Amino acid sequence: MIHTRNLTKVHRNGGVERKILQNVNVDIEAGDFVGLLGPSGSGKSTLVNMFGLIELPTSGELLFMGHDITRLKERQRVNLRRGSIGFVFQDFGLIEELSVFENIELPLQYLGYKRKDRVMKVNSILEQMSVSHLKGFFPKHLTGLQKQLVALARAVVIDPSVILADEPTGCLNSNEGSSFMEVLYSLHEKGTTIVMATHSAYEAQKTQRVVQLYDGHIITDSIKGDL
Amino acid sequence: MYSLLNVLGLAIGVTMSLFVLLLVKYELNFDKSFSDSQRIYRYTTKGVLGNNFINSASSPMPLASFVSKYDEVEEVVFMIPGANNVVSNGAKQFNEDEFRFVPFNFFQVFDVPFIEGDSKTALVEPESIVLTKKVARKYFGDVKAMGQTINRAGIDYVITGVCEDLPSSTHFNFSFAASISTIDNILLKKGDSAYVKNWKSDWLYLNGYTYVKLKEGYDSGKYEVKLNQDKELALQEQVAGMLNSEIDIDEIELNFYLQAVTSIHLSSHLSGELSVNSKPIYVKLFVFIAVFILLTTCVNFINLTTAKSHRRFKEVGVRQLIGATRRQLGFQFLTEAVVYSFGATFFGLVLLELLLPFLNSYFHLNLEFSLLSGWLDFFWVLLLVVVVGILSGSFPAMFYAGLKPEQVMVGNYQVKKIGITIRGLLVCCQVAVSMFLLIVVAGMWWQIQFVKNNDPGFAYDKVMVIERGNAVGEKFDLFKEEVNQLSGVELVSACSSMPGDDYFHGTFKIESGGGEKVVMVPLNYVEEDYLELLNVTLKNGRFFDKKNDSLGIIINSTAVEEYALKKPLNQTIEVLGNKNWALSVVGVVKDFHFESYYADIRPLALVLLGKKMRFDYILVKLDDDYTNSDLGKIEDVWSKHSDGDPFVWSMMKSRLDKLYDEDKRIVKIISVFAILALFMTIMGIVALATFMMEYKARPIGIKKLLGAPRQSVILQVLSAFSVYVFVGVVIAFIPAFIALKAWIASYSYYSFIHLYYFPLLALPVLGLAFISVFYQTYQMASNGPIES
């Protein structure tokens, strides 16, 4: 599903160059649950951004669902992204002015779903996430876990090919974090592909496969049980 | 709360710009209420008579019958304004100065809707009259006026029609339109039929106003040329006869020019205008103010919307990540702005509806706004909503839609420096316009104060002016004697014209520089004590002595200079065409402003009022200790000698002030908008400061972490935007100077505001700018590094 070959990302600021990722080679297949593990500055968020078609590599190759990302125009990348990638952020990324229902409905609007279908899909996902009772609430009235579940619901509602989660438990306490991870497992068990960036080895261990990054290099890539 | 403030700012801006646009519409729509206004013209008279230039809104009566023969002319109307006189319906009597004598076809040209009567036949018969609705109610209350009679100067007029009041946006007004055939009866009271014939056929007597409605498709320019060629023949006979071939005929030349009625209000400033007209510069200024307020409102909206941009960065990023395209984001922000604009316009309209009566009364205006009754108004408001929405929404839309998702993902919310520069330049323009308006307004008030306080060359303080003095007629001497004995009274006199009036012009033959000249001189018939009462300075000779000076004349210094009179005293000045009237100069007075400060001081002739001569005003000089009861006693004497005519009086000072009412009214309006513009500019500065503080929050936080003192932080923020404020202030100076020069050019006598006031006026602007942002800056500088 996602394949990289010698993926390199360099940030240039004035005359100074900083290598964020160097020669990253990784293959993620449909149904994988991959944990990107690494300390702050290791390049995992940049890698997630590139998987999410947000940033482009400086050199190397990135294939997303068979498309060479470096050859796509921005508009093509947006079209590809909006139907196939769900995002979950550390700080939830909910729009404060919209209710829970409206937050989840938003990507469906951008995809051009009719109102009737949107309502049906949103209600269904709310039920699936066990947060139906929150649909009229606004983000500021929710707990951290509830917010992240709503964010996850918004990511899942479009039936994405992959969910990219960047430190999704970073703003949750340990109990909430565990609960959220349970939901991710159950999604994975149903066949959803998930890539999760984390600095926590504990959480990474709970994924199916851990790719460990350090200073922009992949230092290990191991299936569960290898670590 | 922040959004509410933003919408409120937008609403106030929309209200004010709508108000100014209404004002512009009002100014531009003068005389357009008549169906064929585009085909109606007024004749103006331009010419030379000896040394005098004639440039008048009025024209002679024979012109009307002369032009009626042309194919181009559909209708011609000659209107004679009646003098201020008493009109009565039994015991109800009032002084009226809006009495007009008009021909029967008057309402075919000026189609004022009729409430009663037939507009085509109402004025066919002599001594028939049409009243306006307001006047009909004034004299007859709820009783039907049609068919009843009113009396003026001993003539009973039958009311044959009642029409709607004329819109205030008309260059002339009337309360009474009487049939012009009545004037024969009036003139016959003063002279014989030859006198009437002469009065009506005199080409050199500009005794009324000629209007013409041209047929459709005719070129007014070609017609005007043809008329001026043809009229020579008609004029030549009279001119030659008048001059008795003593003086070359070339010295008298009259030309008649067409003036579109719709252009009179803004561009006509001739002698004998029927109302005080406006100036095109005011319309330009109003349009400028309206556009400025609207743009400022939009700029403030942009700055305030994007000032707290970090709050929306995340939202924009999230929307982009879940699939929003740039176009969708742009559309979203544009839609938001249009919705805001719609809400603000709605508030603005409600506000305008509520404020309009107050604004009308404060500015002495008569503006009307009807959103629902006129599709055109509705269309313009709708257009305004869209324009404001697009103007104010396009920048935020581009701003947010232009963000890249990776900026959001990596938390890089930094605004580019170009964004700050653009905002700064916009605020710089706001400051410049505010400063411009402030200087212009200050300069205008400076001139208004000058005309108010400058010595016109005569004492007008505590001079009471009684209108229609002629009502006491031959009993004037008695009236004068009795009033002079009252406490509080210093002196009593009378005259035919007041300073600021349109003077009657006498035509004289005068020995000048070795030859004879024919001159037209403003002429005032005055009573013996007139010059003493007004404390006019005598330069040579003496004031009038009524026993010996029935053929005496007093002239002013300008007359002496202009006519090159080396020894003016005892010089003979002959009334043209009447050798029996050879007047002798008994005195020369120092120049005084017998006209407004708009006009140069011209030669002036003062002639002693004869026993049976008509005069319009009685002047009563009051002493410092006069009381209201003294005024009551003057009224008692008046009632005794005037057969109960209304006692209408005013102080000369307030009459003189009225000469500048139009300018004062406009300056008042511009002042209010200058203050409003300043307020909006301050809002813009606050928005810019807010934005800059957001922009600089991170580096300031770091500096504070490193121990930067509060004052250094304050200085950094203030200096960042002060450059825009300073530049704005400075670039306003030259345009303000030019605009003021253009405005003040309408005055012949003026005082230009001292140039050092320009930078002085900048002080309050700079002060307000700094005060308004200091609190925010101080708060930011006082915050801890983490909060920053």
C-alpha cells in the first residue's frame, strides 16, 4: 500500500541544511498496524506527513496505493488523500465551532456525500465508537478520550485505506490511552490499516509491527514478538 | 465577543457609508423630480454694461416671448419672485417670501402633482393662485382651500389648485404660485400702462427667471448659438434708444446661456440665485469619505479577522487534511465574510433607519431612505453587501486557503513578513486619510471662524432688523421718533437692502478719467442715520442730511478707485436715461462688506430714501442693556403704525451668519465623519497592533526568557507599527493643503490656516494611536515568557 525507496527529506533554512529523513525504505501492506517509534526529532512525524501526502520527499521514491507521489500535482494529492487517508492527531484536531456530529460529517461533505447518506454514516460510526450520546456536544464539553474517539470516528467515517495517527495518546492519561489503543486494535482486527507514530515503546509494542527511527534513519523494522 | 465587535464595526461602517451615499445621492439628484428634467434649462444672463460685468441667474421678461417662437422650444416659463409681503386669510396673516408669479404652463414644465384642481388650467385667469399642501394647511387648516381666497398687497387671489410641496432637492421653492397676468394689476398701482409696458419689455431689467423645456432630440448648444445671434436685433433698438447715441453701442452687450436645471445646484454660483447652491468639491469629498469609510471598514474587518489567525490555523489545517481543497476553503471564508457583511448591513440599515431623523435634524438635511419602496435602493444595498463581503472576505480567504497543511502539522504558524507589511500599508493609508480629513476640517473651521469674527467694516452687533419695514410706510418718522425714545434703543434707521442681499443695480453715467462711462452699481436706498447706525467709517465728505441731500449720493472707496474719480466730492453721477436725476457725491465711505466674503468688494452707491419710496428693512440699534421687554415695546409701536402687520424681526448677526449656513452645514457633516474616520483608523491601528503582537509573541517570549526588560519589549512593539502611523500622517499634508486651497478659493476673503497647525493636528492622531495600543502592549510586556 505504501512503499518508500531511499526516501530522504532535507529541510533548508537559509544556508543551513538539516536532514530529517535519510534513505528510508519501508513497505506497508493493507491490514498492517505499524508503530513508528522514535524519540523527538527522529523524523517519525515527517514520515507520517509524507505518508499522508502532506509533505513531499526531497529525494527517493514514495508510492501510495500505486501512485508515485512525487509526480502528482497538489490537487491530485488532495483528491487521493481525502478518500483514502484518515488522520488522528495528538491534540485531537477537532473544530471547536462544530458539534461532534458536524465534525464527523465534515469529510463526507468534502467527498460530496448527500445529506441523507452522511447522516446514516455518521450515526453508524458514532454507534460503532459508542459515542452516540455525544453527537450534539461541542468539543470543549468532552473528555480527552471522548475527543480522541470523535477524532478517530471522523477518520474512520470515510472508510479510509489507512489511518495515520500521530502520537494519538499524547494528550491522554494512561487509562484513557489504554482505552483508546483498545479501539485501535479492534479497528485493526476488522482489517483497517493503521500507521501510528509514537515515542512510547510500551504503546509501540502493542502494534503488529514496529519501525524504529533515530536521526532520520530506520534502525529496526520488526514484526510483533521480535522485540 | 470578538466576532460581535467585528460585526458591530462593520455595521457602523456600513451605516455611515450608506448615510454619506444618501447624501451624495441627494446632492446629485437636485431638480430630477420633474419628469422632463433632462430637457429643462434656465437662461442665465452674461454681459457687459460699460465697465460692469453681468453674470446673473435672472433674465429679462421679453426673453420669454422672444424664445417661444423657436422650433426647439416646447414650453417656456418666466417666473417672477414676489417680494416679501403679508399674505392673509382673514385674521390669519403671515410674512411670506416664497410667492412666485408664474405663467399658466408652469406646471407643464415643473410637474408637481396636484391634490386639488387642474394643473393645466389653474393659472389661466389673473388673480388665480395655487398653494402648496403645507401652505394650504397653514392658512385653512382642515377646511378645503380650493375656491377660497387669500389676500396679498390688496389683491384677492382665488385658490384654483393645491399641489404637493416641492421636494427639498429643488433649486427653487415656492409656497404660492400666482398667475403672472396678475402683475399688470400690481404694476398699474405704481404707474400707467406705459410703465407696465416698459417694465415688461425692458431687456436690461433682469426681473425674473426664464426656463425652457426643449423638444426631444434638439441640441441645446446649437439652439443657444442661434438665439444669441437673433437676439441682437431685438436688443439693438432699446439699447440705442437708451443711450441716446451719446455712447458707443458696443458698451452694452447681453448674452443668454442655457443652464441645465439639473446642474444648477452643484455648479451655479451666479448673482441672483434662488437658493444657496452647493459645490462639486463637496460631492467629491462625500464620495471620498464614503469610499474611505467602506474600505476602512473592510480593512479593519480583514485585520481583526486575521489578527487572531492562530485560532483558525488548526481548523484550516484539519479541514485540509480531511479533504478540503483550496477552493473550498476560499469559498468557506468568502461565504463567512458575505454572511457577516449581510448581518452587518442588516444592522446598518436598522441603525440608519433609527438614526436618520436625528442626522437629518442635526445636519439640517431632508434625506429619505426607503429600502422596500425602491428596487434601485434595494439593488444598491445588495451590491453593497456583496462588495463589502468580497472586499473584506477575499484577503482572509486567500490568507487561510494559502496555508499549507505541513505548516499546521509541524506547528509552524508564522505569518510572513509581507503580510505584516501589507497590513501596515493599509493602516498607513487609513491614517493618511484621517489626517487629511482632520486638516481639511480644521482649515474649514478656521475660515468659518474668520468670517464669523472678522470685522466687516460695519457694526452689526445688537442691530435688530425688522422685516417689511415698509408696512409703517409714511409713518416711519413717527415710528422712528417713538422707538428712539424707548429704553434699550440707541438709534433707528431704514434701508432697502441688507448686507448679504442681492442688491438692486442702478445704471449711471459717470465722468471717469476724462471720458464718460456707463456703470451698473449696487444701489442701496438708505435713511439718514443708516451709516451712523452701522458705524461705517467716513473717508471724505459727510453722511446724509435729509433736508439737503435728496439728490445726494455716497459711494465707497472701491467706486472711487474703479472709476478713477480724482476728486469725488461734489462730482455728478447721472442716472442713465434720466438727466433730471443728476446726483452729487456728498461723501465717500471706507469699504465695508455689503456682500458676503465670497464676493470681492465692489463699488457701492447709497442714495437717500425719499419720503414715498419703498424700503424693506427697519434697523434698530440696541444698547448694551436692552431687555426682552424693550423688544416687546418696539413691537407695540410697530403694531400701532403698521396696521397690525406681522412683526417679524431677527438680529443682523444671525442674518449675516446665515450667509455661510451651507458651508457650516457641510463642514459640520465632514467634521463628524472626520472624527468617525479617526475612530475607525484607531480601530485599524488596534487591529494591526494585535496582529503584530501575535506575530511577535514567540520572539518576545524568548527575549523575556532571556531577561529583556518590559520597556524594551514595549518599545519594540510600538516602534514596529509607529513607522506606518508617522508615514500616514506626513503623506496627508500635501493633499490636504491642495484640497483646502481648492475649497477656500470660493471665498474672496479668507484666512488660510497656519501651516504649522498641520503637524500640530497630527499630535492628537499620534497620541490616540499610541494610547489605544499602549494597554495591549503593556499587558503583553508584563506577561511571563510562557504566556507570551
